[in-house]
Amino acid sequence: MNITLIGTAFPLRGGIAHYNALLAGALAERHEVQTITFSRQYPSLLFPGKTQEETAGIAGATPAPQLIDSINPVNWLRVGNLIRRQAPDLLLFKYWLPFFGPCFGTIARRARGNAHTRVICICDNVLPHEKRPGDIAFTRYAFRSVDGFIVQSDAVEHELNRFWKGARYRNVPHPVYSLFGERIDKVQARKALGIIAPRVLLFFGYVRKYKGLDILLDALARLPREMGVHLVVAGEFYDPERGYRDLIRTLQIEDRVTLRSDYLPNEEVHKYFSAADAVILPYRSATQSGIAQIAYNFDTPVIATDVGGLGEVVLDDRTGLVVPPGNPDALADAIVRFYASGREAFYRKYVQQEKLKYSWQNLVHAIEELAASIRT
């Protein structure tokens, strides 16, 4: 097939750019693929981070043409007309936020005007965790021009079926992120990061309210100090950072928390996951999380709350532990159990086995099968 992939891509940054780079590479083993990304992804007013550009490269990725202006309807028509003339067999979108619904929906409408191109949407979620006016209308507008959907958890499958009855879709697990290098020795990783604590947990990724960092800090404060548990928070704050620093001071755990409150370059990521005994996902709500797939790449166990699809990926007492959301006592107890059980090596071994099903080849096959079905 001739495939056009639209979404965040290098030289833009972030987890979706990483996902699309890996997906394009996997598709290119069997198909002809071009990627198109944004000249303007978010207006600066709506972007809480420090920069939208990647500070370093993405392994195996070349810069994609930056053609799409997310807030310019004339541009959407122009890009849609371009794709209509190129007439790819498949137009593939990565959909994660209704903000992009008008842009993606318009491009898809114009592209499908050639009566040849079919459209598949890979849904991170159907509606976002943080609700905004227009979410439903924008998503409906986008989905009206979609022939088929890829979902990556049972939670998103149920959400799609409720929201878009009769949708044609495939459910395939979110693949493992494999672009951050290999795991290194834990002692070596901690030395490189300047961490001397005997026990280390990692909270990784953008900090937003629904991700529950405040709950994790509360849980950490409930642990006996003599356990020697140290929390590393590595990720850019999309919520006001000061509020979290104030909470850390109030809880009197300043010496038990390291904040790396910047976007991490790709070449640094392996050190953080290698240094950690476990990754913590204390989310209040979620559909899925790519952080678990990064952890699995490094054979790192995960302690997660049972929200959305997290309980599908993190297998309780096999690849980590699963606890109820919004409960710092339960989270603290899980951390105590994790260390008291002495089962870290067991969890790591089980992760090595479990992650085999999270392959990019499985996703490619699902896309191929779905594309074939919507042409019949």
C-alpha cells in the first residue's frame, strides 16, 4: 500500500512523535510511507510546555514535511487537496485530542474526494481526560470521515462503541517504545543521575492533574523514612510546578524527591528507567499510557492504578502491582508490598515475556487487515 501518515512527527517532540516514528518505520518494511506533520501544532496560548520542537534527533527518523497549520482552515483544504491528488491507498491519523478534530476531519474529507483513499484513525482515546467545550462536536466531525479505527485497549474499545456505534475497528495492544536504547546497570544509572538512595521509584512524563503526582507524593510521605525510598519525577510540568514544590515542602519529603522538571532528551531516558526499581503510574483517570510501554522496553516493573486500560497492561503481581485510584494509603501499601515481597526479579522476568505481544508488527498487521476489510 501507499500510506500517508498524519500527526505529530520529528522535528516536533513528544510521545506521539516517537510513536509515529516507530510506526512509520514498521510500516515502511512492507509499504510505501510518507509522514506529514505540523508547521503549527498548538497555538502558543494553548501550549503549556516550554518548546514544541525536539532538541535532539529521533533514532531512525528524518524530519517530516511541516505542512499542517492546526488553526488555519484554508491550510486544511490545501493539505487535503494535496493528498487527494497524491491518492494514497490509506490516510492514517493518530488521534488524541478533539482540538484537532476540525483540522483532521477537513483534511480527510478533501482527501477522500478522489474516491480511492481510505481513512483509518488510531485512537489514543475518544474523548480526553480533561473535558473542554466542543469535545463531542469536534470528535464527531473528525470521525464522520473515518472508514475504520484502531484502538489499543479494551477501555478505548468500549468508549468507541458507546460514542460511535457501528464503527469498524481492530483492537491491538499499544506497542513497546523501543527507541530509547538499552537498559544499563542499575548502579551505573544511579551514579550517572547522582542518586544514592537504596530504593528508587520513577514518575515519568508530562505532569498533569489527571496523572496523580500529588497522590503519589502523599503516599511517599506515608512510607517509613527508614525504607529509604526515593522518588524521581522526570518530566515537564503542564500544571504549575510551584504547587507541587509547595506540597513536597508541606509533606516534609524534600530529601526524598528529585525533580527533573524539563523535557528529557531521548538519549537521557534510558538512565532514568534503568535506575528505577519500578515505575509509578498513580493516575486518577486514563485510557492507556505509553509510559508503561517505555517501562516494559527496559524490563522495569510498574505500579499503577486500576483506571482505563492500565489494568490490562500491568498484570497484578506479575508485571507489577495494581491498586485503586485516588487512594494514597493503597498506593503506599503497594510500594511497601513491592519491596517486602522481594519479587522485583520475578516481575522483571515476567515483563520480558509479556512485552513480546506488544510488537509493532502486530499493529501493522491489524492496520493491513482493517484496510483490506474497508475496501470490500
